[in-house]
Amino acid sequence: MERGLMWLPLLAIFIGLAWAGWNEYQKLEAYRVWAEQFAKAKYDIYAVLGQQEDSLTWGKPTRRGPVNLQTFSLKDVQSLRLLVNSQAVDLESPPNSGSRIALEFLLKDAAAVQVPFTEIPLAVKWGKHLQQELQRFS
């Protein structure tokens, strides 16, 4: 009985990890279905982002699909910045690490949209791609 009680915490940890894995799998499957409508899309734990021509749509991933979806046109974007730790950084020489990573879109109506990212390299890749797209639609 003592040995059984020793293994009980490990069993609880295993069940918790299995549930977390299943939850993340459900989010990925919901994202996969959602992303089929876009020419280019990204998923991470903070946000999903999809591009179809000049339209960008982003939201928060959940098991039932992305929620809090917002859409805006690249034609309405005045400028694009990469933010790391709430500070604008150069896309050509980004820092190696940081928290609170986001692409910030400054719209012509003075509104700002921040799309969060988990990794700086992914944000840089999207930033460069979207800058090229901005030039194309300007």
C-alpha cells in the first residue's frame, strides 16, 4: 500500500500531461481546419494569423477554433513594427531573446493592432513577408 501511495503523484502528473497534450492537439486540429481558407497562416499558443490577399485575420486559438477574430486590410496599414519587450526593434537585426513579442500594425485611422508571437525568428519572418506585401498593396 505504501508503494501504491508513492506512485499516486506520478499517476496524477501523467494524467495532467496527457490532458494538456490532448487539449493542444484539439487546438491544432481546429487551427488546421480554420487555416485552410488562407494562403498563408501561422499558429502558436498566443495567436493564430491568416493572410488571404490583402486581408489579415488573427485571433486566439481554442479547442473549438480561433476566437476573438479580428480582420483588417493591408491597404489600411500605415506601418509595421516588431516589438520585443514593448520596444520597437529592427527586423534586420532583432535581439536573440525577449518576452512579449508582437508585430504591431499602425493603421491609417490611428488605431494599432498587436499580434503576439512566441518566438522572435517567427515574428521576423512574418514581419519581412508582410512588409513586402505592404509594398505590393500600397
